[in-house]
Amino acid sequence: MANLIDDFADKIQDQDLVMFYFAGHGFQYKEQNYLLPVDADEKIKREADIKFDSVNAQKTLESLSSQTSYVTIFILDCCREYLFDDTTPGGTLLQFACAPGSLAADGGGQDRNGLYTKHLLKQIAIPNKHIDLIFSSVGAEVYKESNGKQMPYRVSSIMIDDNIYLNLIDADSKRSSSPPSKRPPTSEMLLTTNDKQNPQPTLPKPSYSVNIPANAKWAQNGVTIAGGSGYGGATNQLNWPHGLFVDDDQTVVIADNLNHRIMQWKNGDTTNGQVVAGGNGEGNGLHQLNRPTDVLIDKETDNLIICEGSRVVRWSRRSGTTQGEILMDNIACWGLAMDEQRHLYVSDNVKDEVRRYQMGEKNGTLVAGGNGRGDGLNQLNVPKYLFVDRQQSVYVSDDNNHRVMKWNKGAKEGTVVAGGQGEGNALTQLYYPQGIFVDTLGTLYIADSFNNRVMRWTQGDKKQGTVVVGGNGYGAGANQFNYPWGLSFDRHGNLYVVDEINNRVQRFSIE
């Protein structure tokens, strides 16, 4: 097998797309990882046999990725009794069929191939699907069919804008003329745990965490990517937009509050958006919305979850959908979040509390506030927007207390992580905070609405934050806001801000 791999590596030419796929066994010996063909089980009797009957996985990857190829895709469909070095060279995607310490299901019954390979073959047959989306879909399907027992994992330095496709119908219109940039690799695993030897199953996270450098800066002039044509009900307009959600492909969905609808703008569609829920006037009918304040995408079901009126409703994203279904009623909801187990978190700004719900559950579990309105550490005062991290800690923009609170899972009271010094425009203060986001470093980003700025608080720094964008007075300039409201990031670290009174969404590119 080693000779075949060497011959394969020698044939790689400049700008080739290289894919290496292995299905068999994986094992570790002396901190090195080896690939073993399925028919070689009985051949490994002593240390010397390893050299002749197996292949060193790391050295194979290094050999292939050191060539002048356009991109290298390295797929291992084998059990992982070991940990693999989670670094890859630029332009490389490393895909495992399962997480460390877990098993990859073999084929059974009518299935000739293993579980992972079965779904991989289905996905690569889909034309014009980006490589990153292919592996995301394969991972979700494998996890679902295995009932959470098999969790694919990948490390990649390939992004959406690298234009990598496996089944491309029109190659000239898609493929980039330059190789993928040498980005640090990012990893994606359908699990969340600090113990890699004993991973716990979860589902793909709908509001993903983003890797943002601690010293990152953004362009100070934003670009309007939705709305910006004055207030109104046309498809190129918004009317007091509130919350937003940014999907993996940079599609933006927006709670268009006074138009009683959810608008969607796909990346590049800067003129007209699409009504994807509501838009039939204010009301409580299943085909209507009533001043929606927040929205998210449930990626497993491809549904919109919407907070509006006194309800939480669900609308399918499939074309032709004309009405939604009620998940919760008689709740003064404002903000929404979803964790990796698809628990739904909802803020109630009348009861001044946040509850966590399993899908279909009516009562939920109290996770923040619920002790009356006030400024105590166990209280909230009109909670607005939410963010939930991988440890199920809940961040809440505590609007009338001019602070952001963090409630660890199971805690009886929260901690102030930003603001809490009364309303004002000092760097120690917030003034009616709205949308919030937390990156993988624990850095907190806040839409400081009445100060017309976006603030950043680094983890552990409770004294003061820094201004990321805005802070130039209210106005309609490219470096200004008129009440920033919803806030989010895309997977590249670009910042998206709902500029409420200017009826637009601004994108600030990371530098």
C-alpha cells in the first residue's frame, strides 16, 4: 500500500485537486498513527510488521500536502483509538469518519459501504455543492442515522470563498484561479467536550462560535448588505429591523419588526431580499407575524424559529411555505438562542427570566432571572437578547440594568460581564445593550444601542470594554449607527449589525 501511495504522490501536478480516501483500520503505536488494510489484521505480530503492512498516517498527509496541488482532501473512514494532530497545512481538509476514541460503523444488511462512506457518496453526487457544505451534510446525516453514536470530525483550512467543488457542472464559473489561502485550520466536530478521550454526542450548533483573534480589527466603514432604501415594505426595504441570524453561507435572515415579516438576503443579493415568513400584515394567524424581535435557523430541520407577539413559532424554509406552527404561546418573548443539543432558550421580558426548552416542551427550565424585576445578581430587568456557549452558559443583555449577565449552567445567580455601572457612554458603561455574541475565546461583543457603537469585552475584564465600530454619534454615515440592535458574525469573522432607525444591516469586514 505504501508503494501505491508513493506512486500517487509522484503523479500530483501543479494545481491538481488531490483526494486521498482510506477505509480500513486505524491504530496508534509509539505516538504515531497508522492505517491498516482490512485484510492485514493477522499480519501484525511484532513491531517489524508495522513497517511492511501498515502506513504512517501523518507522513502520508505530509507527503501529499507538500506537493504543489490546488487543494488536498484527506479522508479516513476508520476507527479512532487515538488522537490526531489537529493541524493541517494551508489548502488542506482532513476528515475523520468519527471522533477520537469512537468507532466508525461498518456496512450492514443491504449497505455495501460503511455508514460514513454511504453518505459521502450521496453528497458528492450532488452537483455544484461546495466541499465544506458536502462534509457538513455528511456529518449531520451520519450523526442522525447512528443516533448520536458516530460523530464525524474535520480540520480544515478551506473556506467557502475558496471555491472548492467535487461535482462541478460549470467549472469556469466556480473555480478560483488561485489556490486556497494559507489560513490557520479550523475544526468542526459534532460534539462539545473538553475531554477528547470521552466525547459526548451533540448536534451541529445553529449559532456557531467563531474563532476571532484577540487583537482583531474591523473596517470602520460598514457596507450595507440589506435594506438601506428607507423604511417601507418593499423587498429592498426594512422597517425597524431587530434581531438577525447569519448562516454558514453568509445568508442573513432578519426580524423585520414593523413589516411583521422575516426577510432573507443571500450573500451578494444587496438589492432585494426575500420574504421567508409572515408578510401578511400584523396578526395572530398562522400565516402572520406580529412584530417579530428575533429569529434563528434550526440547521438540523432547516426551519426558522421566530420570536414574535406573544408566541414562538416555527416556519419551514422550504419554498412554498405559507404558514408556520406555534411552539409556545402566551409568552412575552424577545430573544432566542439554541445550544448544540437543540435546546431552545427564550427570554421573557415581563417575567424577567430566561428559560430553556426541549423541542415540544411547554414549561421549560429556569436558567436565568425569575426572581422579580431588579438589579440583584439573581435578577434581570427586561432581558432582551441571548447567547449560549458550548458549556451552556447563558449570556443575557439585561436592558434596563445597562449590563450583560452571564449565568453558568445550573447557577442560582449570574455575574456581570459587561457594564453594570449605570447608563452612560464611558468605556465602563452600556446604554440599553441589545444584540450580543461570544466568540470561542470568550470575548463578548455588544450592540450598545443608545451609544451607537459596538463594544468588545475580553474574558475576565469586567472593568471596561473597547469600541469595535461606531461611536461616532448617531447618523447614517458608513461609520455611524442610529440605534444598533441585532449583532452577529459570519464564519470568517466579519461583523453584521442591524442599524434599526436607518433600516439597514451593515457588514464590517475583518482586517
